[in-house]
Amino acid sequence: MAEATPLFDTYARAPLRFERGEGVWLIAEDGTRYLDFAAGVAVNSLGHAHPHLVSALKDQAEKVWHLSNLYEVPGQEKLAARMTAVTFADKVFFTNSGAEALECAIKTARRYHFAKGQPEKFHIITFEGAFHGRTLATIAAGGQAKYLEGFGPKAPGFYQVPFEDIAALKEAISEETAAILIEPIQGEGGIRVASKEFLQELRALCDEYGLLLIFDEVQCGIGRTGKLFAYEATGITPDIMAVAKGIGGGFPLGACLATQEAAAGMVAGTHGSTYGGNPLAMAVGNAVLDVVLEEGFLEHVRDVALVFRQGLASLQDRFPDVIEEVRGEGLMLGIKAKVPSGDLLKAIRAEKLLAVPAGENVIRLLPPLITTSAEAREGLARIERAAEQLTSIKHKASA
């Protein structure tokens, strides 16, 4: 029987305790070193204890931690200016998490239509398999029964259609529709990549019907795909975008980005956050951008991603009884398993490699963006040993 804990029993935690990290490595209390290709679920974009991030946090910690948004916060102005300079956006609202960034995006879209005298336009179309957060609004947006169960009536105003089903999407649009919300790459849903053509069709439909297009780049943004943001590879831009995870490099930070037009309804008093945009978060967010925007950094991500893709493709060819499909873009990769994904995850962990489970029997590989080609090959070698072990077990079972 498991030992009682004073914590809520909402997580099935692995029996691992880490005391420190170095780059792409985590060191357990007993000294065992693990190659961390989970990265806090795509959060530790620059790995562990990155010296530039540590320095930025220490410097700010000796000045001021919290002010609230009753006053001007220079770090907010700086980070917002940098983010709008390199994206489609004109305006930024800072939050503490991805769920909060999505809440702001949803409110921004609804407020846009309200300000135009169309309060009836508040419905948002989303896609089956999506994950947008754990608040009451964002679990309604995701629409997955396992997250909705037991929390009362589903928050109104969200309508799910099958992923990449343009006919179902067109049928769902009504006079009450305000926006379309999509992850360019579904993370929790199993590393399902929306095609460029489908996303372009969404943009065209939004333009045709006067809807706003919202991208959830909480997991796929900040260099994860080899572009600063995934939308850059699609030939279109959204009107609103939610960002978090990698932008803080491990410090709680999110942001809602929007065009001037889309954000026009968000006037003084319509939205707020006590901690959002605090000086500590702004110092770290700016430090992350210092690194990610350096010349050659995103090219490095793409180069290492190629090593991963080639290596995983080889493993798929050699272990067809274990690996069914390799998915993803950049360093947001998925292995769709032929065996139960929990078994593959356990086998990988036994090789001292950390990964993340996802839907559709998929294991996510989300290594820090600083991962080198040599570290990628080391990770691939550990996955190979795990696949060999599972293949051996499978053959013995069928013998």
C-alpha cells in the first residue's frame, strides 16, 4: 500500500527524486544521471541551470520580486516589444501559465465581438484530441471526457469537430461563432501535426466569416519546431496566440499575443492578473529570448532535429514490432508505439532516459533546445536498447 501523502492524489508520479540538473541531464538523489528528453513537458527549453538564466534570475531577485500591475514594469515593456518585433502581434498580455494564456485568448476573442456590438458571437470551435489546459474553460475547449468528468456542466460556448475535417468545420460555423482555436501540433493528443493546407483553409474561413483564428503554441512555440513559432512554417498568421512553457525556460510564464484589432476590446478593467508579468518572470523571459534569438540557434535546433528524425526512422525500420510511426516537427517528436506506450516509457526510463506519455499510444520526446547531436545520438542509443528489450520480451512471449 502506497504511503499516505499530504498532497492531492491527482498525479501518478514516477518514484524518482531529482536534486539538481546540468544542461540536458537530471541527477537523482542517489547520484544516478538521467538524460532528460521530457524537459518538464517542453518547459526547460534551455535545459537545467543555464548560466544566463540563472544570472538573470539572481540579479532580479536582489532588486524586486513583485510589484503587481498597479505600476509600470519595465521588463514587461521590454519583453513585449521584443515579442511583437518578431511575430505577427501588436499587443501582449503576460500570464503565469499556458492555461491562463488560453483563458486570455478566449476572453480576447469574445470581447472583440462584444465590442463590435455582436455579443451573441461567443462560440469557439476547437478540435477533438486537443488539450488547452485544466481550468473550467480550457477543459471545455479541449472537450475530452476524461478531463471534464466530475466537474459539473461543461462550460458553454465550445464546439469540437474532428481534427483536420474541413467539412465538419464548415458545418459547425454559425452566426454565434466567434473564433477557431487550434494547436498547430497537438501535444497531449499524440503529436498530431496539422497540415499547412488545413491551417490555410482555417485562415480563409476566418476571413470569410469574420472570425478570429487562435493558435495554441503553448507547447510548440519558442523554437520547439525549429522556427520561433510553428505558424511561421504555414504561410499564414493567427489573430491571437497563446504561449507559455518554453518562454520561461522553467520559470512560470505565459503570454497572450494579439493583433491590434483583435485586442481592441481588451480595455482597462476587462482582464487582469496579480502575478502575471512579475519582474522575476520578465527577467527570465528576456534571458530566454537572448539565447533563442541568437544567430544560428534555431538552425542548431533544426540540425539536431534532423539527427533525431533520421535515427528514429532507422529504429522504426529495425523494430517494427515496437515502433509504428514517428511524428512531429523539430524537437517536438512522437513515437507511436506498437506495444503499450506505458511499457515503452518504462523501458526507456530503465535506460535512464526521460520522455512524456501522450494520447494515441504515443511517447513524446521533448528534449531541451540546447541538446547537441552527440546527446541526441546518446538518447537514440538508449531508445534502441529499450526497443531491443521489448522485442526480446515479445518474442519470448510468442515462443
